[in-house]
Amino acid sequence: MTRYPRDMHGYGQTPPHPKWPGNAKIAVQIVLNYEEGGENNILHDDAASEAFLSEIVGAAQWPGQRHWNMESIYEYGARAGFWRLHRLLKDLPITVYGVATALARSPVQVRAMQDAGWEMASHGLKWIEYKDADPESEAADMAEAIRLHTEVTGKPPRGWYTGRCSDNTVRLAAETGQFAYVADTYADDLPYWMEFGERDQLIVPYTLDANDMRFATPQGFNSGTQFFEYLKDSFTALYREGEEGQPKMLSIGLHCRLMGRPGRVEALRNFIEFAQSHADVWFATREQIADHWAVVHPHQRFDRPSEMDRETFVATYGSIFEHSPWIAEGAHELELGAAHDTAIGLHNALARVFRSASDEQRLGVLSAHPDLAGKLAQAKRLTAESTSEQAAAGLDALTDAERATFTEMNEAYVAKHGFPFIIAVRDHDKAGILETFKRRIGNDRDTEFAEACRQVERIAEFRLKDLLP
């Protein structure tokens, strides 16, 4: 594997400012998962009963049998839990993750969701596991979910979340061209874009930590107080970041059969009152967040190093290390990924090849560099990069005396060390370059060899910053 498909970089240390409406310091987004009637059940043509996210500790599937206790817990979510949450949330912008078959079996609840103005996103056809599904079957289920959702609600969904997804899910959802956003990731506190062929798909990541599912998992929440404190701390941290100029999004996940219980719903009420007591808080649906992001931060494609073929890669980055395309050739063979599509990331890959080379090979790189303000510069025979760098430091406009000084020092340095004096001129002005030159010329060769290599890497980083984010 020479291309790493995961993105471990994201926005890095400087995420974009989301510019939430009203200059909000935080966007709070609440999801209500409506799964009741869409879970695994032999009545739904599944092989076994549901065994996930319920009050039954250590639940296991019952192959070929109805699981009466499990069924009744899910029925509680539809019959009682939903209405308790609806009373609390009906005046807030809420996103419903609706399993299509569950929505089809709950027309009165669907009408209540719509009357409240909630966003109706799709949570798939059935609430089942797709990790072992072939892409064709998953895509067929996705198409049927969209069809049934549209039939039941009167509108096609603009958001998608499978939940128990496969590594094909996000790509398949993007390829439909249907969705303003896909939520099957947990990778960030802000929306971000992914590319699938010609399709630019916005991702609005979801949450598994600020989620009432942890009432039904090991080491989860044991009481509503714990849930409230976790939501409160999450809000406080993100609100503080918003005050510091880096607003984020807080996603909260709810389930009718879990949060809809009397012993938990007050925790949600307390959190909502806590969040509403703060100024500059934007409560929004995921659809609203997606539409806002698409306008404020539309996707911009660029030529990504990790996706270039060898010839293009070497042609583009072969001169980053002066006259040494073999470094780019070596870097192209490394395990490159999204993290290397930045100046710092690609610099690391190129530098790895340079650092691992023999002293003889590295000496070749040093020797490929021109003298400062030397004969090649005067004859205008430098590379475009070197010409620009020396000119920026004023080395193209020397007095006769300054030129004579550089010539004398260049000759003395090469005679002593066996390679040209190398310095990242963008770090200095003309006076600073001369001062450093005079100091370094007295070093022993090993010290200067190591320093020259560091300077070569520094020059390469500057050059990459001219080309990449």
C-alpha cells in the first residue's frame, strides 16, 4: 500500500471560521433517531431479533424467533418516548434520522415531526449492519430507502446517515447525488468536504460520545445527571473555543426508547435550558448547517500530491530540492495520503528521502546549489526558484564592493568545505546573510555539512509553501 486512504490531517491547527449566522460562538445540533419499527425482527424478514441499544444488558439475537422483550422496548420508544421528546423539542430545530421502514410504520409520529418543522433525514431502509454487505446490495437498499422515505414523507431526504455502515457507505451516498450532506463519520467538530470522482460531497460529522446510546453500552451513562454533565462540559469547551475565535458544532444524538424515559428526559431539558442561557448560540438542523457551509465554504479542488502519477509528481516537485529529482521519485514511492497534500506533509515525505540518503548523495544535493550572488546569478542561469529567492533577499542588487565580498567568501567556503554556502535566504535580509556567512565559514566540515542539510530542507519547505496549503 503506497497510498493511505485515511485523512489524519483534516483542518490541522487552523480550522476555518464557520461564520455561523448571527456570529454565533457555537452551533448546537440535536438529532432524534427514529428507528422503532425498523430494527432487526423476523417480522421484517430479518434472520434474527435486534440486540443493540436497549435496556436489556448483554442482549443477544434470537435467530428465527421474535424477542418479545426487545420488541416491547422499541415499541415504548414509538408509543411513549417519542411523544415525551416531542413535547420538549417541538419548538427547536431538530433533525430526525428516520429509518424509512420505521417512518412507514409510524404515520402519526411522522405528521408530528413535520408539523414541528423538523428536518427529515434518512437513516437507511432498515436499521441493520452493513459491514459485510456487498456494494451492490447496499446501494440497492439506499435507493429503496430514498424511494420509501419520499413516498412516506412527501419529500426526498437531503441528509443521510446509515449508522452501522460499511467502508463503501459514504462513497455510495455521495454517488447518488442526492444529499446535501452525509453524516457517517465522527472525524471532526466542523463540516468538511470529500471527493468521489466528480462529486464533491459535504460531510456533517455525527457523534457517538454526546449520545444517549451510552445509556445502553458498557462504561456509558448510568444516570441522567451524567449525561447532562457530559453535554454541559462539551458545550462549555466548544463555547470557549468560539469565544477565542474558533467556533465549532456540537452534535447531540438521541433515541426515543432511551432518552424518552422519564428518568433521563430531565437531563436533556436541563441541558437545553443551560445552552439557551448563553448568548450567541445557534440551534440548527443539520440541513441548515450543511446549506450554510456550502455557501460560506464551498469546496475548492486542487492537484493533490498523493493522487498524482509518478511523472506528474516528479515534474511538479522534482526541483524542490535543487536539481535533485531523485528525491521526488523516492517520495512518490512512500505511503502518501491526505496528510501529504499540504506543504508540511509533503516536505516531510521529501525530507525523509533526503535524510535517508548516503552522505555522497546528500553532498550531490548540496553541490547542486548555486553560490550566493555568484557567476550563475550574474549570468541569469539560476533555477526560477533560486532566482526568486536571491532576489527577495536583495542579492540581485549588490554594490560592486558587496559582490566582491560575496565572491571572496564563496571561494573560501567551497575551498574549505567542498560545497557551496547554503542558507534559506527568506529567513534573513542581506545584512543577516553576510553576518551568518562570516560566522559559519569558520566551522569544521562536519558541522557545516549538517547545517547545510538543514538549510536545504528549510529552502524546500519555503518552496512547497508557495505551491500547497
